[in-house]
Amino acid sequence: MKVIVDTCIWSLALRRKRVEPNDYLLELEKLVKSYRVQMIGPIRQEILSGIRNPRVFVTLKKHLAMFVDLPIVTIDYETAAEFGNIVRQRGIQGSAIDFLICAVSVRHKMPIFTIDTDFSNFQPYIPITLHEI
């Protein structure tokens, strides 16, 4: 089964100068080696945003090129808006991109690999599955 890897996990692996091995990085490595990583455009954009050094940007872009984006369609945007509405009615905030990740995850029945606690807060109210190590 493919897994949508959230920006925070990629950031741990790719944007830090020195990375101590940890369970999250080992799990990401396992997912990559078994061809189970699923990329979507908004996550790619978040990973590449804010990189000041053009050489680092190009290198990172090349590394990410091996992961093909899963297409996002109209129903995903509509579902993301619905999820955002449901969760906000319960007093929980989230970003538009986070809800889009949730919508794509639900439509394709793919878990989300993240350390962002917002997703755990969403989980009681929308039908997402989180990838566990």
C-alpha cells in the first residue's frame, strides 16, 4: 500500500544539515526502498518553498523528481473544504493544504505519514488513517 508522506517527514530527511538517525527517517527509508511513497503536488511545493540557495533547490528538486505526483481532481478540493468545515466547527484549525492531503488520502485509501499533531486532532472527525511505524 502506498503512503502519503507529509512535508514534516521530508523536512526531517532533506532540509536539515545534520540528521541523527531516528525511527521516522528509518521508516521513510523503508517506504522509499519499497516504492511505497506517494507524492502530491502541494507537498512537493511545501518542501521546495523557502530554499534560498539555488543549488540546494535544484538538488532537492532532482531528488524529489523520482516521485510522481498523484493527480488532484475537483472532488479532492471539494472534500478538503468539507473536511475543513467539519473540523473548524469543532474548534480545530488546520491549513487548506492539510485538508487537501486528507481528502486525497481518503479518496485513494492511503494513510498519511506525519509527525504533525494537527492530523491526530482531525482524525476523530474525518475518516483519515495515519501511517504508524
